[in-house]
Amino acid sequence: MENQKTENSMSEILANDVRSQYQKVFKTIRGIVESFPESRWREPHGDEYYIPCRIAYHLAVVIDNMVVGGLGGNNMAELPYGKWIEAKAEDLPDKSAFLAYFDTVLERAEKALTTLTDEYLTSAIEDKWAWIGSSRMGMQLYLMRELSDHTGELNKMLIEDGVPDVWVAR
């Protein structure tokens, strides 16, 4: 029985690694949001683009569109707070409401990630997505870069507000 378990987990080595890294990314995002001073949550940091609530919302939308929806994405018209890039801070949720929304996104993402297989990850993606890579694994790596870019922005804003940055490594 132990041999079968090892063989099965080894047969999905890529999928297991991808799932593990997403779990760390999700915990990092949640930790950043939880650490953010409520008084600075809706305040620009440098310019109107860098508003913590907007960047966090963007991360949730990206996870929902690309992890849950795949490359086809989900219907942008169904977003609870509209298009993230057009969102004004006053129209976005406070931290507790955001975290409730984020938890629903993560629930869908975790469910979607259970379906990952090594076969899927090594399969080719459509030519229109060639700028991302040639495989579904390339798409996952691209998405990790996207999420890392914006968690870095949020962490920089935390530091500017005198709060230690958050990064879940283990």
C-alpha cells in the first residue's frame, strides 16, 4: 500500500508542486491583506494605481480568471466590484469584506487545482497564448510571476507603512 501511495504521488510530481506553490502564494496574499493597516487599505501609495485594496482585488480576479477559469477566464461582467483597473478605492471592499470574497475565490481555486495532472501540465496550449509559453506548465509559471509581481507591490506598500513584509516560504 505504501509503495502504491509513493508511486501515485510521484506520477503527479509536477501537479503536486504546482498545487503546493499556489497554496503558499494564497497564504502570502492573505497574510499581506491581514497585516495591512486598515487606515491605509484604501489610500494611494505613490500614485492612484498603487492602492492596496485595488491591487489585492486584482490578485483575486487573476486567481479567479486564470486558476479557476483557465486561459479562457471567467466572465468579467460578473466581477463583484467591476474591473479592477477602473475601480475606485471607495467602491472596493474593506479588508474583512475583501477577505470573505477572497475566501470564496480560493475555495474555487483549490477545487480547480485538484484536477491538475502532470499530463495536463505538459500539454500544449493554443497558439494564441504562445507569448505565455508552449505548455500549460508555462501558463502556470506565467501566472506565478503575475501573482508574485503584485504581492511584491503590496509588500512594498506594507514596508512604507512601517509593517514587515509577508512571504510564506514553507
